[in-house]
Amino acid sequence: MTTDEACCPEMRAMSRRGVLQGAALLGASATIGSAVVTIAGAAPAAAASTLGTGTIVVLSLRGAADGLSLVVPHGDAAYYAARPTIAIPKTSLLAADSFFGLHPKLAPLLPLWNAGTLAAVHATGLPVANRSHFAAMEQLEDADPGSAARVGWLNRMIGTDTDTSPLQGLALGSLVPTSLQGPEGALSMPSLADSLAGDPAYAPGTPRTVSLGCAWSKDSSPMATAMRSTLAATPKLATALTQPDRTSTYGGSDLGAALATVARVIKAGIGVSAVTVDQGDWDMHTDLGTLTKGRMLANAGDLATAIAAFFADLGTLASNVTLVTISEFGRRVAENSNAGLDHGWGNVMFVAGAGVKGGKYYGTWPGLTNSLDADLTVTTDYRSVLAEIVAARTTASTATVFPGFSPTTVGVMRTA
């Protein structure tokens, strides 16, 4: 039997053109059955990992979260003067010290805070303000200002590893974000159920997988390499489906469902080193709200509930996982006429899990100005926080991951 004959009968119904719906600039996207799979880069067979056994989870708060609501600087009088209707009273704050306190809806995170595995770093962000959502997020995720190469910082991180499996980098969503794009393999999926691993028709040895393998076997294009890599990774990813699904404990949000999937993948022990997850709807120009109503209540509550459930779900494996939150920029200090906040600059980052020196607020406070156009000034480049996590949790060189950048000491991670 020839190779072409082996690809039948499925080839009559599934041409390469019919199966694949599009390609990213530096990767390949496929719609196969009900699954949407994206591979960034082209990964050959994997070798033993040298990056370590831990996992870094990057949780992007898309839309520009208001860090001054999440971690309130109650010690700065300009905060209350600038927000006559949406400021959070000092008496309602959680884990308050002499200057900062947590939004009340972050209560599910208090056990992590009190256990010393959750910290906040304030006045973080890009070194130069960029108030365009898409441009700022791309700049954050690329983390290599001035470079023409479209390679994200997480792709550079996993590129230092000898393990070149596409499962080294995993994005929960339909596309690989900028942070994972580049020459190293990375997989994206909306959920385990929507991945090839979740569809019995694409199990190893089925007519469809045989047909797809044949269809792409003689093609040397990046798309073909990505398809072969996806098919090779699917049996390994399928082991995550054998892990208990505790989505019901995550609060019912999309973020909770995504982090529940991440927990199953980590518990499967398949060697994932970098994971990206998104939470949206932080662009609160209107109706940010108070402690009794508004959009901040729901988003902050979902964030805290999902993160707390994630670490509880991991159990003892939580000692191998570090989670960091990031947002493209913060919001203005002063509220606008719609009880919301317009685009600003500085923000807060949460760091949780393995290696974190928690129960503390970090960063250099620049002081606030009570005017409509005032921003929270960035005093800590966000890359300094990420570099500290990379240095503490992996064997990757921070000089490679963040080219041309000299980090300042934040102190949020244990070094030994």
C-alpha cells in the first residue's frame, strides 16, 4: 500500500486545506473537528528537560485592571480625594498594614496571604506609559523593546530547555499569546474537552489521525511541522483527562474553568513549564462601582475565588507552581464622570505559590496626585518582578529571557 492509499478513506473527506483554517505569523492554527489547536514554532522530538520541574502560570488581567482598587493605598490621602464615590473605606480593607490593604472581594486569598505564599508588588508596569490596550500588552509580552523579532519572553524562557515538546508552553485560549510566540513549540486550547486529546475520533491509531499523519508526512512547511507536533503531543496531553475535574469548586467563572484545566494538566505530570491564562472585562471606564454594586465586585471576586481554588486543587503540587498576574496598564488615579476610570500607567502585580515571600506588599511608592490626568507612576519595571520569578524557579538565564534589561531587586522571591 502506498502512503497516499494509507491516507484513505479519510482523505476523501478531509483535505489539508479543508482541515486547517488559518495560520499565525509564527505558528499554525487548526480547526480539527470541534477542536481549535494552535502551535507556535515547530518542535522536534523532545529531549530530557533542563529547565526544572516547576511551572510558571501567567494570569493576564485583560483590559487594564485598576491596581488601586485591588490593593488600596489607604495611607495616601490623594487616593480618597481623587475618588469621592468609588474609593474603598480603610475600615473595609483586608490584610491592611500602615499603608496598603486588599479589596474585600479578595477574601478567598487571605489563607494564601497569611500562609506567606501570596504577595503584591505595587507601582509596576512598562518603563514608558503606553495606553493602547493591544500595543501595551504586546510590548509587555514581548519584553524586548526595540527588537523586530516577534518572540515572547516565555518562548525565550522555554527555549533555554533541552525539552522541545510543544507541551512545554501551554495557553488556555484559542490562540498562542505574544508571550509564547516564537521558534519554540507552544500549544493552545480552549479546554481539554476542545483539544484533540478530548475527542475520541483523534485518538492514536484512529483513521483520522492516520489520515492526518499521512497528509502532512511529506510536507516541510511550518504548518506541517506544527501538525505533526500536535498529533505527537496529543497522547501525552490525554493523560490530563484522567485527572479529577474539580471545576465546580472554582466559582463558575471562565477564569475558574481555565485554571481548573491548568490544574489537571499540572497534576498529569507531563512537563508543562509555562502556562498562560486570561481574565477579561477589566476595562472599567464606567460603573467600576462601590462595595455594594458595580463591575469591580464581580471581577475581583472571580479572580480571588479562582486563584484560591487553583492552589487548593493542586494540593502538594502547589509547591512546584508560581502564579503571577499582569495587566497591560493601570487606571487613572481620579475617577471620571461615569464613576469609572480611564487608561493610566502603573499597576499592581500579585505573585503566589512556590518561592514567594508572601504576606507583604512590595514596591517603591511614588505618591499619588489628585487630578483627572494623574497616573500612578511606575517605579518597578514589571520585568524585574518576572526576572526574579524566572531566576528563582527555573534554570533559564534572565539575560536571555529579558535581553538588554538589568533587573532591580524586588525581594518578592526566595533566592535559595
